[in-house]
Amino acid sequence: MRRSALVLLLALVHLGGGDPLAAQSVRGTVVLATGQDPALPIPFVGTASQGNADVADQLFLRLGTITSAFRTGGDRSLDPQLAASWRREDPRTLVFELDPRARWHDGTPVTARDVAFTWAIASNPRVNPNQAALELVESVTAIGTRTVRVRFRRASSEQLYTFGFGMQPLPAHLLGDVAPEAIATSDFARFPVGNGPYRWERRVPGQFVELRADTTFYLGRPGIHRLVVRVAGDPSARLNLMLAGQVDVLDNLPPPMLEQLVARPEIAPVTVSSTLIVYALFNTRHPGDTTRPHPILADRRVREAMRLALDRTTMARSAFGANTLVPDVAASQLWQWTRPPPPARPSGDVARARALLAEAGWRDSDGDGILDRNGTPLRLAMILPSTSAPRQTLAVQAEAMWRAIGVAVTLERSDFPGYLARRGSGDWDLDLTAVNQDASPRSLLTSWSCASAQSPGSSNVARWCDPTFDRLREAAEAVTGDPTAAWQRAFAHMQAAVPAIFFAAPANQVAVHTRYANVQILPIKAWLNVWRWRVRPEAALPRDR
Amino acid sequence: MTHWLVRRTLDAALSTLGGVLLLVVLVQVLPGDPLAAVIRDFPTDPATLTALRERWGTDLPLGTVVARFVGGALRGDLGTSLAAGRPVTTVLAERLGPTLLLGGLTLLVHFTIGLALGLWTALHPRTLRARVIGGLTLVGYALPSFVIGLILVWLFALTWGWFPPAGYSDPLLASDAGLGAVLLDRVRHLALPLTTMVLATIAVPIRHQRAAVDETREAPWVVAARARGVSPARLAVHHIWRPALTPIVTLLGLWLPMLVGGAVFVEAVFAWPGIGTLIAEATAQRDVPMVVGAGALLILTVQVGSLLADLLYRVVDPAQDAA
Amino acid sequence: MTGTLRAGLVLGGGLVLLAIVGPWIAPDPLAQPDLITGTLQSPSATHWFGTDQYSRDVFARLAAGARASLGIAVGAVVVATLLGTLVGLIAGGARGAAAEALRRAIDLLLGLPRLVVLLVLLAAVGPLTPLSLALVLGATGWPAIARLVRGETLRLRETGFVGAARALGASPLRILRRDILPGAMAPALVAATLGIADAILLEAGLSFIGLGIQPPAPTWGGMILEARDHIASAPWLLLAPGLALVVATTAATLIGDALRHRLLPGTR
């Protein structure tokens, strides 16, 4: 299952030849599909739905865009975008110089005032609930028209990534007089003015948003003239729209959907590495009393047996397709450069699983098919959200395989807010979770550390605390040279501890119409480079004219 | 009549208010953080939480919540959607059009084709055609609407490609396209959802009409008219159908709620941007202001529909007025 | 009319039989014998209705789903009928302000859109079991029955034999129980039978939008949901539960119609 060599970090696909110069005669259209209505595609102001983000990313540039290496540490982790350059003043200060060519779509230049103004909005907790993302930033000061000095709370190799990639400036000259909480109902919200490769054309509520290329875009004329983001809440409806030729590209496709799409001659599959990691987390605490250890799962042999009972290779394939990795640690495909340890018996070993359980004292003494010990049956509850089809697939398969070795696991599915509430309450045995990891393994701090285990409301819901791992993680972060070996040691320790059953580090399976050339789909913010796509003139459709 | 109408309208207004208040109380049982739609799974520190609670007013006591809601509603303000960050009334207005179009056309088909089929099958009960119609409508009624929708999409959109599989309009149609092109586009997008709605529900008007005609068919005045030698066509329309229409007309009012809220499953299959999917999404996201706002709209339709039904009944059957 | 009743009983009896004997003639509906080569197999002698994407036997799931879907629907209707009859009788039998308050309460509840109430309640209940789903469906279905029973009670109260019983000094409770209940039950029974069809469809619809009972337990609506993305390659996944739904709702409708003609002659 180690096919990482096949998985491209950046899918750069030339689906056929095509002369980029001849492409000028074809204007080109891309129709994307999204689940939520992009009704308020304004960074920091609109809710962080996928629909809003997809459109906002086309309208509003970042100071820098992530390089094709997708490593977030250091001061070279970004390529210039709105900022033409940056320099370090001291371990806590970065100074950005904005590109003098950058313009808002109304012709006004992008200035340092815009950046400082937007920081004031982004750091207002009444407006932007995601304060954690920019927590590292202390203050932002405009110096003249094009220089921005950013002061950080502490030294960190992630400073550039945090602010440079996290900041999407808004136009101060249009929003300066609007109260931050009133932006959502302002004229600007109805007709956003951005600075990116695409400008706002129109929105038809509940149906689509249409964007047009900014032909004067200072980084180059977009190869696709029209970008339509179509709304269809139901994944199957999105599939049907693409099957009917009304949508040009779909991502995160489960295998049955991908198969149906690529069976069509005009649709090709593209595999992109992803930041997703899917695992069943073991609760370390007693479900009813977080001061006590878990009565059953505290025994490592039980956790190991439950992992060995599963044919994770088959499960991951049926839920996510052939390009999925089966890991033993919390490392998505984007973190494969840390060379995490290869998985131990990813296809399972039922005999060994039974032996481990017997060793731990679990036997079926009453003959009901469920193991027990001192009168307690081996019954566990696994929570999962009803919104995720792949997780449901995994859960249904795992339940059957666990039942086969005498472990009764009840699946408890709730809608997403109900799931989050349950998860936070600690009243569960296993949590079938899926995390879109940050681009940097430093983010392990938030759910895999003793510090997070003690802070209420953190994402370390299992209260997993392993001082040795903490030490190894901190050592890896402190490495100034190549940290690969240090991360490898940390992950080897995590593998041995079996804190969870890691099911899959899936790839993002994308289906794209074959008429495009220079198709670039990124592992994070997939559509940031759509403006670099082209339509091959000989394959153009009427909608491309 | 005027006195009755005033009293009845007042009654409907009170019932609407009562229903909405009940709903406001009911949504309090929803589990999870009331700010779940805003904070999603972002890690939030206590200071941020306090600021957000203050802004969205989610830690207020129930009495204040109710008072604020009623006060706002009287000014036409139903609050702000937590998930969309926009006024509830704005979102409702955006979604109302598609729902009214689909529901209104369904009702139109019911009260034309549905009634005609009901009359025809009642007058020719023993024919093969009547039995086929009866059987088909029974199967349509017995199938869940979304199964009909899935089958229609499979056949007419994916296999034969005659109609689009989902959506309300074609985004690639030029925004300045002529009226003809726009109309054609609407019809193409309406074809499958409307057929689904009609197939799933037309059994109701057919059966009602058929039962009503069955009653009037052998009524004394019909027998008398037949004896007088009135032509069969005139007999059918004038003497049998007219009186049988009375109970049907009241159906119109009772079906008004369906026009707004009855299509949630069909809307889901066809990604139809209507009120039904809005309510389902809002509940799944704990967007309480949106749930209450959309629910209030539905409650209002129910009350208006029932008022309308009573009114129509009095218009077509003035004898009621005396009672 | 006996033809209608017979047809309904045959169809409904067939499904009940399927639900009862299913476990003996079909394999384990949860077993996933072969996830690699055994998925999405078309109907055959071993798998009468084929297999699904988890290699589970569709016929077995259909039978198990019959138990769940019919059980939930019947349970919901029983709850709704009991509650509705009780409240309706009291509302019809009481006098003065109490009667008026009850009538208003019933009308108020009837004016709430059932789907919105269901969505809220189902989210509040959390992970659903067949029992909790039946209870929630029943708890939202009773006001319609209550209104029906109340109307019938009011009508019967004015009839001669109730007046005679009252004249003979029977207590109001006794009159309600002995003289009015049997008469008022008839429309409730008919409405309940017809309501089974609605409950089956409602359960299927809720499963379809992800608000069904917990996986992996099968219901017909859940099976349809899982069949969605395989409709072109494995249509039996959709057709089997779809057909079962048609048979079940048709049976309930036919029996309900027949009951109405027998118990309530002269009504539509």
C-alpha cells in the first residue's frame, strides 16, 4: 500500500498537448461545484464554509502563496504574491513590501493601510471566530503606502506562513466607513471588490456565483476567462451534474463516484496528495469520569487487537480509493516527507488479535459471541458524524470485523453539531474522526500533547498525554537543519503507543474534463491556481468561446 | 360574513403567534453549543467565546430571547442566520421563489389534470383505462417522492440526457439571454422535479374528486335531470361535477402549506434551492434563527391556508353562512 | 370491497411473513463475507436480490429492514393513536374553559409544520434507535388523531343513547368509556391504518436525508440512501427496497380503505 511515490505533491497535468499561444482565441470556462451557497465570500467576515472560501480565494489574494514543496517552516516557505518581498528584522518581526503593481478591481492600488485595516477585522473576536489561526500575530503596522511591519508574540519558524498565507487583505478605501459587523449587509457584500485573478460578476442565490477574469491581473492574464461556482448541497446531485456535462471538475470523490465519472471519455482522473487523516481515536479516560483511565481501552493489548482485527488495506480502498495510504500514525500525505514508519500488518491479523485479547483476559464465557472479563462484556461505543459518507463506510466495515473477533462496537451517529458536543463531553469509547491537518507537523501540539490534554475545549478530546512523545516532538521542532530523522523518531514512538487506529491518509481524487491543459490542483486550497489553467483550442466547447 | 372574517383572521393571527412561540421554545432542546454554526471546529479560547456569545446573544435567558424575537418579527426582522452571517429574511426571500414555483405548478397540475382525471375515472369506473389510472396513481402515492426522483434522474437525465439532472437554471446561459431562451431553460430544469412532485401526490386530488363525484352521481337532482333528458355532457359538468367541486375547493387551502414546505426530499434530490432544503440544512447546522424564521414562514402558510379553505368553503357553499 | 381488503391483507401479510421468516431463510443481514470480490453482485440463486457495496445480502437486509421499517411505522402509529384518542376523548368530553384550552392546544400543535418539529426533535434525541424513532414519530403524529376523536366525541355526546345513559345516572367517565369510546375509535382506527403508510414513507424519507436509525441496522429508507450512487451499475439496490415500500404502503392504504367502508359507511 505504500504508493506514495505515485502520489504527486502537486498535480501538474498536461492532459494532451495544446499550444498556449493558440489558446488566446479560446476564452475558456471552468464550472466548479460546491456544497454551500457562497453568499458571503469575504475573508474573516463570511463564515468559513467551503463555498465562501472557494470564491473568496479567487477574489482576494494572500501576501504570499505556498511553494510547491508545501513545507511551512522558515522564511522561504512562500512565493511572493501581494507582497513582492519580505525581510526579517528580528526573531519576532517581519517586514513585508507590497507589490506596486497590485490593484483592486476598481483600479485603486493595494496599500499597507489595507493590510493593517484587515488585521483589525481579523483580530476582532466578534467578527472572526477563528482567532486561533492568527494567534501568533501581535500587531500589524503600516509604514508608508507599501510597507507592513508585523510583530509576533514569540519566535517561531511558522511566522511567515501564519501571516503571509493567512492574511487576505480587504479594501480599506471601500470598507473603512463600514462597521465590521455591518459588512455582511453592506453593498460591498452584494458586490465584492477584490484584487485577485477573478472579479465578481454576479450571484444567483442558492444556485451559482459567476466570476470573470481580470484581464489586467498583474501576475498575468488568466487562461480561463469565466469561472462559475455552482451550488448543489447533495454530493450525488453534484455527481449527476458532472455526468450530465454541466460541471467541469469535482474533487474529494469516493471510489464509486470517481469510477462512474472516469468511465466517460471526456473525463480524466487526477490524484493530488491531501491533508486528510482518518482515524478511530481511543478514549484514554473513563467515558463517565475523566479523572479515571478507560476501564477497557487503557490496556494496550486491547487497542492493538482491535487494530489487528481490521483489514485496513481493503477498508481504506473501498472508502477512499487505490491511492490511499494506510498509516500507523497521525500523518497525512502532505507530511510524508517526515518518513513516518510503515504500517504494521495493514491487512490485519485476526489470529494475533484473538491471542492478544485472550492474553488480556477477555473470553466468551457465556457463549453469546461477545468477549467478557469478570462479568463485563467487551462492548464499546464509537461516535461519528452523519455527514461523512466515507467514515460511515469505514464504520460499517469495522463494526463487522470487530464483531467477528467478539468485540461489540455500537455505532452512534449524530449530526455534526451533536457529534462535536458528544466528542467534547468525553462520553464515548472511540471517536471516528477525520482531520484536515495543518501543513506543518507542529500542529500536532493541538491534539497530541500533554498540554492540550489539560486545556478544556482543546481538540485533544481523548486527553492523550505521553511525555516521551512530547519530548520527541519538541526536539523535532527545535531542529534547525533537516528535521526528518527527528520526526521519524517521534512518529515511531506514536506507532508503538497505538493511540488510535489510523485508517487512511487518503489522496484527493479529482475528476477533470480533458479539454483543459496545465491543470494545477493544490493539496491545500485546491483551486488557487485555476487561473493558470488553459482550454486546448481543438477541444473547446461552445461554453469556452 | 364580515364579522366572521374579522374573527377568523384574528384567530389565525393568534394561532400563528402561538405556533411560532412554541417553536422558539422547542428549538431550545437542540443539543450542542448554540454557536456551533459560527465556531465550527475552530479551537476557541474563552475570550473569543465571550465576544461571540455577546454578539449573537446566545447566552440570554429564554424570556429575553422570546421578547427580542417577537419585537424583531413585528418590525420584519427575524434575526441573523448564524451559518450564513446574513439576515434570515434575506435568505428566506432568496429561497422562496424556487419553492413557490415548484409548489405552485404542482398545485396547478393537481387542480386541472388531477380533477379532470378524477371526474373521468368516476364517470367511467369499470373501464380498463380507469383501472390503469387508479393503479398508477396508487403506485405513485406508495413510492417515496425521492425514489421517483432518483429513477427519473437515472433515466431521463443520465441515460437519455433529455433534461438536466439537478439545479434551477443553467449558469452558462448568458445573463442577457432572450425571454424565449430563459423560459426554455426554466422548463427544462423544472421538468423532472415537477414530474416527481406530481407523480408522488396526484393520487390525492384524483381520489378526492372521484369520491365526491361518486356521491353526487346518483343524487336526486341528477336522477331528475337525467329523466328530463339532459345531455350526458351537460349532466356530467353541470349536475354532477359542480356540486362535487365544493369539498375539493377547500383542499386548495389545506394544500397551501405543501406549496412551501412539502418538497424537502424532492429539493434534496434535485439540488433545488428552496425552503425545504434550507430548513434541513439549518437544523443540521444548529442555525437556530434560520430554523425559527423558516418555521415561522411555514406556520404562517398553514394558518393562511386554513383561513383560505374556510373562506372558499363559505363562498362555494353559502348555506354555511347561516350556520 | 372484500376484494380490496383481501388484496391489502395478502400484500401486508406477505411482508409480515418476510419479516418473520427472514432470519431463517436469509443469511445474516450484517455479515460482509467478501469485501474484495463479493460486492455489488447481481441477483443470483445464492443472493436472490444481489449484494450491496459491503457484499451484504440484499434479500436478508430487505427482510431485516421489513422488521425495522414496519416495526417503526406500526409503533409510531400505535403511540399516536393511543395519545390522540386519550387527548381527543378528554377534549371532547370536557366542558367549559378546559375543553376550549384543549381544543386550542390541539389546533396549535396541528399548525406546527411536522417536518420542522421532526428535524428538531430527531436532532435533540441524538443517535436513533428504532424505539426512539417510533416514539418521536408518534409524538408528532397524535394531534391529528386527537382532533378526529374530539370531533367524533362531540357528535356522539349529542346522540340519543348517550343522553339516555346520562338520564339513567351513569357517571361521565363511564359514559366516555362505555358509550363514546367504541364509536369514536372507528375513525381513529381508519386514520391509524392509513397513517401507517405515511409513517413508512416518512421513516424512509428521514433515513434518506441521514436521520434514520444507526447503521449498520437496515431500514428500507437507509437501503435506498446507500443505493444512490450505484443506481446505474447496481439498480437492484434501489429497486428492491423501492418495491418493498410500494407493497407496504399500498397494503396499508387498501386495508385502510376497506376498514373505512366497513366501519364508517357513508363517509368518503
